[in-house]
Amino acid sequence: MSTQTTATLKAVQSSAKNAKKETSLTLLVLFTTTGTLVCCIAFAMMANLLAAGLAGVTVPLILKKFDIDPALAGGVILTTVTDVVGIFAFLGTATLLLG
């Protein structure tokens, strides 16, 4: 092997060792903060499911009282309610827990 090839091989091996150290450090940081993040996501999902269930029941009943076809307008309103509650539940919980 030539000197240049040996130097290149050593540089690649050194960079691979540094990449392994950085990856393990990143995983360590990720796994130590994961518990809070998991709780945040779980709470947001439960709040979103609860809001979707309540809106799925009440929106068609309210639309029927106003003589509006629930099949036409219910999907749009239900999707909007679910999206808004989901975003605010996740971001609000993340703000409170992760500060």
C-alpha cells in the first residue's frame, strides 16, 4: 500500500470512530428525554381521541337541529375540531412538560 492510501484509510477509520461516539451520545440524550416526550405524545393522543369522539357525536346532532344535512357538513367540522384540539393538546403539553 502506498503512504497516501494508508493515510486515507486511517482518516476514514478515525472518522468512523468519531461518528460512533457522536451517534451514541445522541442516542443517550434521546433516550434520557424520551420518557417526557412519550408522556406528552400519549396525553395529546388521548385528548385528541376524546375530542374526536365527543365532536363525532354532538356535531351531527347539532346540525340536524338546524336542518342541515350532517353528512355534508359534519366531516369538515369534525376534521377541523380534531386538528385544532390535537395541535393545541400536543403543543400545550410539550410547553408545560418540556418547558
